[in-house]
Amino acid sequence: MQNITEEKLQKYIDITKEALEKIKITKNKKLIMKANELLNLSRCYYSDSIFFKNKGDFINAFAAINYAHAFLDAGVILKLFIVNDSKLFMVDK
């Protein structure tokens, strides 16, 4: 069984932080509210991951950061977010 090291956890936190900084909300007025809801969920889980990391709870921190990034990818797939980075998001270039 592999361990979640602080370095591995920080790698995923950094990736999600970068992704959060690159997100642009859709301009489709009908979808903006849903996009904001999903982005808020992602930011909350990102914050939770930092909280758990600082407590030394790497398992819950890792789970939270993966949820945070999954919400971003879901938003991209649903076209709630506009992105152009296939290394950070589930998009085709």
C-alpha cells in the first residue's frame, strides 16, 4: 500500500490551485449560477484540503483535493467553465 506523503499531497494541492486560478466562468447567462455553485464547491474542498493538511490528516486532505479538482473537471465537461489547458483539465486541445 502506498502512503500519501506531504510532497505528493502538496503536488495535487498546487495543481488544483493553478487550475482554480485559470478557470473562467461561461458567458452563457443561463449557466452562470450553476457555474458559480460548482466553483464555490471546488474552492470549499480546496480550503478543506489545506485545513486537513495543516492538521496532519493527509488522507482527508488528499480526498478533499481530489473532490475539488473533480468539481472543476465536471464544470469543464458541462461547459460551465472555459479553459484551454489539457494538462490541468479534462479537455481536448
